[in-house]
Amino acid sequence: MVFGRDIRLSRILKDGKMLCIPMDHGISNGPIKGLEDINGMIYQCASAGLTCVLVNKGIIKTMPRPPDIGLIAHFSGSTSLGPAPNRKMLMGSVEEAIRLGADAVSLHINIGAKEEPEMLQKLGMVADKCTEWSVPLVAMMYPRGENIKNPHDPEIVAHAARVGAEAGADIVKAVYTGDIDSFKRVVKSCPVPIVIAGGPKANTDREILEMCAGAMAAGAKGVTFGRNIFQHKNPPAMVRALRKVIIDNKPVKEALKELD
């Protein structure tokens, strides 16, 4: 028997793997480079092989036509101009995501910030609603705040990921710890699939692809890379290269040919 959650997951994944561009930066940082024409970026990268895109609800409303890939509605917000950039506020509901036609909901939680308790409360409440409506929940679990000295510490990353899973997320987005062995421990200790964040813009294409390949070798199910795709000189080519690694299980050397 197939349930709504399974149908929706099949729209944001390909063979159980995710290649996603988060484009929620407009609320936190404004129209940054690469996202000035956000709809144009969505469609050109979708045709290159994305499995899904993650955007704020207002962007879904502005799309000139439905995308032919999975759609994740992001409902966390704060701005770099405000008094508490790490305090992610809830900006939508699961019912609204369904009305918009989204296939999943996403929340951003900063573990270690002083606002962590209220963000965890919202995560738990949204997870309950997602279960009620059979909508997948993606939890972005970032070690970020006053109590975090090293956001890539494997123990801290594993703790943050485990919080997302235990709070009810179907997929957890985590930062990569930097090597396969340490990230294997993160993946093993998280009972739901993990995808990795891209972090700051990388210096080279090889660096991006090797990070992706390392995470996949450790057991991750894909990536959600933002700046490393939409600020690339050729975003569709980077999507095709990442798809080689994630979906086609090809080595980095072969994936780099897409970027020649």
C-alpha cells in the first residue's frame, strides 16, 4: 500500500536520492548573486537534472508555470538586518504547503543558539502536522549559535542530526564533517536519511564534487547545495556533474567532464 508521504517523497527524490538547490536566501540575505532572477535559475537547473528545489512560499506563487521537479516549501525565516539572525521564525503551515502544491515542508533549526528551545518547539509541532497530512518534513539542523565552537565537530553534527530525526523529520540536512570516516558515524547514528549542506562557496569544482562524493560514500542520500550551484559560472553544468556522482554513482573524475 502506498501512502501520501511515499508519493510526495518520490517527487523530491530519484531512486531514494536527492539533488536539491535551496533558494531560500532572499529573506535572510536579499537578492544575492545568482538569485536575482530566481525563477530563471529554477527552470534552467531543473532541466539539467535536479530532483527538487527548496524555496520560500512567495516564490512558489510567482512561478510562471509549475516546475517538473519536486517542490519543497521552506517555512523558516529571519533576516541579516534584524536583531536575532539565528532566531528562525515559523512563516507558514503544512496546510498552506498543501494549498500551494508543495511536495514537502522544510524548517531551519539552529542548535546551540539561545533561541533553540522555541525553534525545537516549532519543529515538533510542524512534524506533528506533517504526520497528520502525510507530508514529508525536511529539517535543516545547523550547529550554530553561542554554544557552538566548531560547527563541523562530528559529535556536535551527529547530535544536531539526531535531534532532527527524533523530533519527527523524514529527511535531515546536516553539515559535512570533512571526511568520510567521521561522517559515517553521523549517518549511522541518525535513523532517517541525511543530505548535506553546501556551506560557503567552494574554491574549485573538484572541491564541490569531492565533498559530495565523500558524503555519498559515508552513506548520505544526496545534497542541498545553494551558492555552489547558483553562483557557479555554469549552474546547469554543475547540476549535471553532481547528478553523475549522486544518481549515477560515477567517480569525480568522470563528473568533472560535465564542467570542461
